[in-house]
Amino acid sequence: MKKLQLPLLILCCLLMVLFIGCSKAPETKQSGKMDANMTKVVDAMVRETYENVLNKYKIAYYFWYDTYADGEIPTANIIEADKKIKDAEKELAKTSFDNAKKLLKDADSLLSVKIKSPDQFPYETSTPLLNPDLSKVKKAKASDYGVLDRYGVLMNDIGPSIWGYGDDGEYYFIMTFFNYHATGNIIIPVVVEIMSTKDPNKRYLYLIKKDTKVTKTDNSIDYYVEESGKMFHMLVTDDPVGGGTTVLVEGKYPPYPGKAPAISFSVTTTPTFSYWYNQNVGAAMMYPEIVLAGFEQPGPASGNITIADKKITFNKTAGAVTEVCMISGAPGNKNYKEYREAMSKYGNEWYIAIHTNQIDAMFISYGKFRDAGIYYKGKYIVPAEYKLIPGIANQTLTIIAKTKEYGDLVLNFEMKLHDPVYTERVATVTGSYDGQVLTNGGSWFEHCFKGSPDGIKAVQETPELVDPL
């Protein structure tokens, strides 16, 4: 019997090892199998992953990325990822961490797929970044505002847009437009919109429904419109010192009881340089059958805004971009529709004007048309390429532009205000160039994505004052 005991003991041990090896390992998803502190640690880790994947979903959903350069995430993937993220949230609530992690991993994989297709942007256009020609680039004069046809492209709109901090610590957004919409004349209404971070959910939208008086001299052009106590005025004069122009804009609007206080403003901007679409060598195809030309002028701004009898003065962060944008149907196209319809159909519109103490710049993307101009040390610099890097969806973004003159220009944007109808934003800007840290940076930042609202149609169908959003 003693001889049998040892083999039996060994057999029992082997059976126990086999049983343990075949048993299912304990899962981290069962909160009862780990202490409270460990549960909190794992929960925090998985929730961080959840937030990162959720942001990636929002980047995809709002097209907060360059769909031409990067390719487009399929709609089916976005829909499926949304379901998995919502399911992961339910698993997290049950502390089923393993299940949540798998769902999030699957969602992340779906959102990592980007596809380029000829049908995405079915047209050819100019490539000014690849083949720069600055022979026709110049500082615009007041007389250039009065040119309503360039290269067969008709005037779309004129007007400065203003951003910056006031001495009250709030950030401001003032958008103004005299619209032509390829008609040859300023159409009704003239649009002025004002927002501030004091209450970012309010947008004061004024529609002035009277004809605009335009007065020209040899060195100036003046626009004035008034209706029922509402007034908007813009005076563009040649700047004898800088060789470009100085732009004065003034507005005055009465109180709307229970909705809006009395508001007025007076701002002056002297654009640092004139960015010309397609470097002013000819019209560029913006979207299929739609062409553009004209110029944009970013630069510093100064002045004040008065709200309910409180005068607020803009500080050194104030900037402006004066838009003189020409958009119309391609020559021979008799079926021209508003360009915003094309923006909503094809998306990938990025209109970014920048002013800092060191540089001024414009970055433009319309579908597959890409252009940019950087003004630094008195030079108009064209980057060889630039990349849009999304951060937090609809809130932060980085541009890295490669220049042969001074290396990489790095621009970091943080959105301060957003009008979701026009899809216009204002942002603060930090970054670096040529070994310098950029200071007092700000930006006018427009991004129309596929499926975004038709802002022109919305204004024509919306009551004058929208408060709150």
C-alpha cells in the first residue's frame, strides 16, 4: 500500500493543476474581485480612454479634420462607432471594464479608417502652394474695393470681421457684411452680428434692410446704411505710410426691451498685408462650377464697443480681417447656385485669418483648393504645405506650415466664440516661428463642414435678433 500512496499523491496533484489551468481566470470587470481603490484606478483609466475615443468620434462627426488631405471617415463607421461608445458607457456604469475596453477599442478602429475617393471632390483646381507666383501680389488700395469683377468672377461680399479682448476681460466677435452675391450691387439686408464671452449663448444679429450709399474718391471708398436707428458705416482710405489701406467701421443699434441692450462700436484696422486668392494670377475653382478671386486683409485693430452705456476698449489682442471676396459661377455656367450650398455638399472649408505681434497670415481650404499667405518681416511667404491637426473637437486645432525661409510656423488655436448658423468662430492663437514665441495672437476662424447649415439662407429666413442661440 505504501508503494501506491506516492503515485496516487502525484496523480492527485496533476489533476489539481489541470483543474486550475482549465478554470476561467477572474475578470477585471467584476468590481467584487478587486478592492475599492483598485476599482477606482481602473475606472479612471478606462474613462480616460472613453473620453479620448468620444472626442475622436466628435472630430469625425463634425468633420473637425482635413478631409481632402487625410481622406474621409465613412459615415457607416461613424454611426457604428457611436453605438459602441454608448454601449461602452453602459458597461462602465456596471464596472464591466473588460467589456467597455473592447467596445472602445472597436470604436477607435472604426474611426481610424479614412478613405480618399475621386468622388469626394470631383473637380480640378489651381495649386498655388506647389507653384507660387507672387508677381501680381500687392497691397490692396481703396480703389480695389470698388472692382466688382476680377477674371470673370463677381463680387460676393465686403466687410471687416473683428476679434479680441476688451478691458473688461471678455472676448468679442463682431461680424459685418455688405453682400453682393454676384449681383453687381449690394443687396438687402446688410448684416452685423455681435457676440461676447460674457454670455456666449447670445448672438445679436442686426439686419439693415435699406439700400447702402457708396461714395468713391481717388483715395477712398465709403459705405453707409441706416434704418430705424440702426446704422453701419465703413470707410476705406489709402494709407500713405504703409502703402495699403486703413479701414474704419462704426455701428449703432438701439435697445430691444427684454432682449438686447443698446450697442455701438467704433473700430479701426490697418491691414498688415493683402492675401490674394490664387496669388491674383487668375480665378480658382472653389467647388465644382464655382470660382473665386479677390483678397483678404488681416491686421491689428483698435477701438471700442459700448454696451448698455458701458464703454469697453479693445486691448492689444484685437485683430481684424477685411474681406473682399469674389465668388460666382464658372464662366458659361447658367445654373449657378449659392456657394454655401456647395460648401454644405462637399465641406472641408477652412477660412483662417491670423494676427499676432510677429506675423499675420491667411490659411484657406475650399474642398480641394488649398492656399495660404504668411506676412513676416515685410515678406509675403507661401508655405510649401500645411497640416491641420485636430485637438478637442470644435475647440482646439493646430496648424503646422512648412516654409523654406524660416522653418515651421506652428499655430495653436483655442476657440472662444462660435456662431453655429454661419459657422464662424473667433479664437486665441499661440505658437512659434523663426525661433520666436507668438504673442497677442487671435484669429477669425470659419469652418463649414459637409452638411453644415446654409448661413445665407438662414439669415434671410431668421428673425432679425436671435437671443439666445
